[in-house]
Amino acid sequence: MSNKLTVIKLNAIDSTNSFLKQQTKQTFVANFTLVHALEQTAGRGQMGATWLAEAGKSLTFSLLVRKPVEKFKHDFEFQMLVSVAIQQSLNKFGLASEIKWPNDIMAGGRKLGGILIEQLNDNQGNPTFIVGIGINVKQSNFNELPSATSLLLNGVDIEDDTILMLEIRDQIIELFENSSAESLAIIRTKYLSVLMKYQKPAVYQVNNLLFNALILGVSPEGKLVLQHENDEIREYGIKEVKMMY
């Protein structure tokens, strides 16, 4: 991958996504510009959730990707592409990871990181994706977050996490630039192969109701497709359903 791609390194910032969005609205930002923060004080997850990253022990960065209208029929195709790129990158470092719908990166059944993809038009009116990625790298203690984990706790000790960051960036760019109807079908298959609890029984919660169901897939729009015990098939959007265990 070209070393001419822009990388902006910051000591501390509230949110790399917010920083990159602000820059994109104010001036022209080159495609595939990456913003890397050593410390992120107010990172955000899906639907306004907070992503807390421990300074010096977490990898937090955002990538700008201009969205060609003709590439994706549905935006969730890009979400799957990013998820597969991250999973393949982690695999190169010896970690078998999974994706928990819609945007969690999992290892050993615990949360390793997350993805937040936002859309906007840049200062020239071009549709643009801002891809925010956070990964726990060197944390060894998650007292207040028992469901979290890190690369270190999974036996992956990375001295320089920028190597992983650039690997993820390059994987995203490669899959993006080579994307077609055929390649996106392959990406969907790969995504489902690493989707946590795919076609396996699990307990879910909708409002206060617990029920057993199987994941049959994900709709083109990104909704989770569940088969209930009575064989009823329903689709659920983000925040409508929660996987319990």
C-alpha cells in the first residue's frame, strides 16, 4: 500500500471520528486519510454509546473513505467489508476473532473492540464514510467491564500497534477498491462465517422479553434475521434486540 497516504497522529482528542468529521466539513481531506489518537477521551459507539479507551493501551483511529454511489446498493455492505477486513487483519496476528452484530469485535466470547461508521457529505458535497475503530491492545484488567478483553489477554502481545492499524487500513482499502457485486457476495459469506452465534441457539431480549432464537442471517439493510422457537422469522434493527448469552 502506498506510503503517501495521509496519517494524522494526535496525542489526545475527544473522538477521532468527531475530529475527522469536523476537518472534512471545513476543508478538503484526501481519501483514505487516517487519524490516530494515542488517547481518546470521549469516543463514541453505535447509537450514541460511549467507547472508553485506556491511554497507551488501546488502538483508536478513524479512516475517511469516499463513497462511490455505484459501489454499494446498501450501506451495510460497507459495514460487512470493514468487519471482514478487521477480522482478516487480526487473523494475520494470530487471533481468531468474531463479529457480534452489528459492530462489536469479539475474541473468546468477550468484546475486544468496536466499529462506528458514520456518513456525511464533505465540503465539496461528496458522500463520505468516516470509519471509527477501537481495539483493546494491552489492557490486563477489566474489573468494571467483565465482558471485555484485549489482544494481550488473548496471547497477542503487539509492541507497536500502529502495525496492526496500518494493516487494517490496507485491508479495508484493498477490499474497497476491488469491490464488485461478485466480491461483495464473497464478503457477505465471510462475514456470516465469523458472525457470532450464526445458526446457533442463543437467548435474546426485546424490551423485557427473553426468548430463544437462531440467527438466519442479516438483511441487505443490516437488520438481524432471527428464527424464533415457533419458527417465526423476524428482522430486528439496531437497538431493537440484544443478545444475552
